[in-house]
Amino acid sequence: MNWLAVVLTALWAMLPAYVPNNAAVLAGGGRPIDGGRTWGGKRILGDGKTWRGTAVGTLAGVALAVVLNLVAGPISAALGVSLPTFPPAAMVALALGAMLGDILASFVKRRTGRERGASFPLLDQLDFVVVALALAAVAAPDWFAATFTLPVLLVVLVATPVLHLVTNGIAYLLGLKDEPW
């Protein structure tokens, strides 16, 4: 097994899911999805989950997938690895799934009494991945099965928490996030 190919495939295939939440942070602000409503005395999602952030994040992930499709051939040739391209259903599923996963995590955090920005290990790092992968598996099952082999999935599940902590730490240092996780 060519582990370099597995790692490159995993990271490449997940890029449309990795980018949306970062783009949403940059878009910032706007009307909260929950409209300020509460459930059981607690906010449903909180001010950090906005319609604008969700839309911008999803569009950023889809746009990145389009660009990756355009450059997949030359980059594959240069690296000597066959990188996947993204059918439209996978583009939308990965990007929207990442945003929905983050929204679901916010809902879980509110139900467990955590405030906005509070750390919730593993949920914070894998929420968007699990939902993005699940949505992609439903929306583009053949592409998903061909792309996300067991070794690729294992790399995604191990690499994502590390990448998540590093990118959030950078965003924190740049003043784009209030907490480094």
C-alpha cells in the first residue's frame, strides 16, 4: 500500500469539508440561525451559527471543489498520485455536511450546558467530518466508496483533529477566533 497516496487522497478529498467552517468564521456575523430562540431555557444554537456564515462556508467548499477538479490532473501527474475529482453531489454534500455537522455540535453543546466557544474534545474536531462523510455517502455513494477506502478514512479520522487544532490555533493567534480550539 502506498501510504503517501493514501494520505494525499484523504487530505485532498476532505478539503471541500475542511474549508467551510473557516470561511464561515471569516464571513462572520449576521442573523443567527436560531433567531435567538431558546429550548429548555438555553439557546438552541447561539449567535455563532448564522445564515450568512453557513451560506458562505458552503459556497466556499463547493467553489474549492470546482477548483480542485480543474487542477486535479496536473497535480496528480506532478505527484504521481491519482487524486479524486468531485461530482457535483459530492461537492455540495461535503461542504454543506461540514456546516451541518458544526451546527449539530453547537446544538449538542447547548443541550449539555456548554457556552459558546467552550471546548468539547473530539466533538469539536470531528463533528463536521462525520456529517460531511455521511452526507457524501448518501449523495454520491459510488464516488464515496471509491474515494473513502478504509485506509483513507483512518487517515481522515487521525489527521483531522490535529489539523483542526492547528488551524484553530492560528485563527486564534490572528484574532479571528476567541478561543484556540
